[in-house]
Amino acid sequence: MALALTPPRVPKPKSSLPSHYHESFLEKKGPRDRDYKKFWAGLQGLTLYFYNSYRDSQYMEKLDLGVFVKLTDEAPWGSSHDPGTHFCLVLRNQEIKFKVESLESREMWKGFILTVVELRVPSNLTLLPGHLYMMAEALAKEEARRALEMPSCFLKVSRLEAQLLLERHPECGNLLLRPSGDGAGGVSVSTLQTLNGTPVVRHYKVKREGPKYVIDVEEPFSCTSLDAVVNYFVSHSNKKLMPFLLDDDYEKVIGYVEADKENGESVWVTASATSAPSAPSAPGPGPAPPRGGPKQLPPSSIAPVSSQDKLPPLLNQDENYVIPTGDAPAANYVNQDVPSPSRPVVPKPRKLAMFQAKPPKPPTVPKSEPKKGLNSGLARKLAVSSAQAFSSPTTGLADVTAELKGKLQRRLALEHAAECTGDQQANLQVWHISQADPSSQN
């Protein structure tokens, strides 16, 4: 029976422990701590790191020795005797107390801290030759490291900008390194001190000669690194000159995270300090214009359209209707209201007449001369009614119903009967006249 193959175990890569100049257990008490805390501490460069265990590679706290002021021996609180296990590290902005296991450990820590800060092996400590050799090795490493790094007080600013920085931030230091204006790879040192309330600014030139830096003073001094240049000014000014370290722990401008409306990504937005909060605008109908897009025109006022200006409704294309054309009716037509000039007239919608291919011809009526009296009046009324019946351009013959046709025939019959009666009366009158005049018979 074949056994299932198992993948070989690969050992997990161990995190490389940092390389320190010196490391050991150290109990620390800061200005806000009530009691000492025990850490595994290590010194690397100008930074003191604190770990929970000597196996950890990630530090928990750290201290920057670039703002170093001094080291002092301190007796325990409430005791006048110094057992040799306490010392105090004084920085520019705080004081930290330490407690070690023995006097030898305390002297070792003080020696390594002074070596990396002052770039020299101290000679006033109780140390063995082996300890001094270890500190000399740490000094060589620190000098090589600083030769490749720029000090924290080096800023790429001009002479005027350096002076403004020193004036505006006196709490951050009064010594600043900047690039030299000659473009030869050198640097310049700018300092600011106050004399009787008046600021005094001085600028010093540092030349680059191969791997070394030469301070151009009355007695030129050669340094192996820019940190050595800084230490030269600090030591020769009785520590009145301190490196300029701009405090970046606190922001000066308010910022916040906002989602980009275009791609949805989160971006950091800086709020303007001069812009006052504006009153929220009243929301209007429709979508809001996009940011940065073209401005929209303000909505124009729309006046109500009167009934006279409205266009007639569109006709249905599926229905075979047409609108008959004709002249507008005159104001003197009978049985019609004359429009008043002071009151607008709303036209009534016209009835659409169905279009016929060929309208029928009107019936022919025999013409007869109008007679006086009854015949003439009846004929005039009939003529007016007939003219009204056939003269309307908007009705047409298609609107004449059977009832109107009957009435027309009856009127024509009455007219014909009246004409016949008139002729008989005329003939009878002639006969009476002829009978009364016998001469007419001859």
C-alpha cells in the first residue's frame, strides 16, 4: 500500500536581530511612569531601543540621543548613598532614569552613550582595557555610519530660509546645516543667538576636501563627517549651540480622509486655515454639478403661456381628416357676437369636416322674376335662406340633412304655387277689363 507523500517541512526564516553597539537588561522610568520597567535595551547609532525580550526584533520604545544634554549619577529616592546602580539621562525635552544590576553595567552604558554622542572614548570612567577596546570599535562604526548619513539638523534650504527657521522655532535649536552656495559640495553652518534681546545670526563655511570636511575658521579644523562638524560647534560653544531638530510630532495644518468621487479611492485632504465655514446652500432640484466641472447657468424664470399663444394640437396621422380653409368671419354677420376689444376672445375649436372626394352638385332652381307684395317678400326670404345655406364655406353640402332638404322642397313648392296664383289673378283681371270695354272686343 502506497503511502501519501507529505511535503518537506521548510523552516521558518528567523528574523535577524538588530546589530547593537552595546545591549543588556535595563530598567527605565520615564517622566510619566510611576515605577521602573525592565527592558532589553540596545544602542545603535544615536538611538536607544527597548525590547520586551532579548529575542524580539521589534522594539517597543526608543529614545533619540540627538538631543542629548548630559549624564548624571543619581542615588535612589530617599537615600543619600549611591549604590552605583542608578543614573539619569538628561535630554533637551525630558529626563529618563535608569537602574542597572551593577556598577560595571552602569559605567558600560555611560561609556557607550558618551562615545556615540561625543565621537570619542571617555577617559573619566571606571572601565577595563577590554571595555575601552569595545568602545573604540563602536566609535569606528559610528564614524563610518555618519560618513554615509546626513545629520538630522541638515536641511536643504537657502541662507534666508535658514535664518527664518531659526527665528520662528527657537525651541527646536539654534544650529542648522545647509548646502553651500558655491556648488562645490560643501556645506554652511547657520547659528542664531540672542544678545541683549537682539538676535545675532552667524554663518560659517565648511569645505569638502576629499573624504573630510574642513571648517573654515581662523584655525581650520578637519572632521571625518558632518556629525563631527556639528559636535565641533557644540563642544566649542560650551553647548550653547544645539542642533536644530524640527518637531514633526505635531501637525500644523488640519487634514482629513475623504473618498474621491471619481475613482472612489481615499485621499488625504488638507483643510485651508483661512477659509471660513460657509453657510450651506439651499438644495435645488436636479443633480449637483461635479466638482471642478463647468458651471451651470442659473435657471431662467419661465412665464406662463397664455391660451392664445398655445399651438393647436397635432392631428392624428391615422385618421383621414383635413381642416377646411376659409376667410375669418366678419363682425357684421347675423346671430353672432361681436368681440369686445377690451376682453380677449378665446377661439373655439372648429369641427373637422370629413373630406369627400367629390361633393354633389346643388339642385337647380328655376329662376323667376320677383313679384311685388307677397311674392317678392317670400322670394327674398327664400333667397336669403338659400344663400345662407349654400354660402357658408365651413359647412358644405355634406352637412345638409334630409330635414333641410324637405323644408327646401316645401318652400319651392309654395313659391311655385304663389306664382301660379299670381298668374291666374292677372288673367282674371284682364278678362274683367276686356268684358267691361266693348271696344276691345272689336
